[in-house]
Amino acid sequence: MLSAKFNKNQTKINISMAVETPRPSASGKSELIATSGGVVRTDAIIDGRRVHIICNAFVYPNGSKPRTKRKNVGTDE
């Protein structure tokens, strides 16, 4: 289950999810430890539009790292 709370100025979102026993992801490259289970509709309204959230938390098996390094968005790495 996911809960999301916005601060008074709606400049930050605090998301809370229950941590589960790790289970394999669909690809098998990682293990999910928390998931929203898809799109979650919140009660928050930003600029007249309802806010929706998708959230997953995962670990790599046995502390391994991903095989490829992705370029960070917005950097020159």
C-alpha cells in the first residue's frame, strides 16, 4: 500500500510504502522490495490536475551492481 502526503506549499511529496520480502522483478535483474502496484491516484491537485504516482523500490541480487552504466540525465557524464 502507498500513501503520499504533500507539504503545505505542495513543493515536496513524502511517499510511504510497506517493505516486502524481496521478490524477483519481471526481468529477473533485480528484486522488488516495495511497489505501488501500478498507478495510484492521490487526492492532491496541482495546477487543477490530479496527481498520480508510480513507485517501486528494488535491490540488486547479492549486492551486485547493474551491468551497464547509464548516463545521468542533465549531466555531461
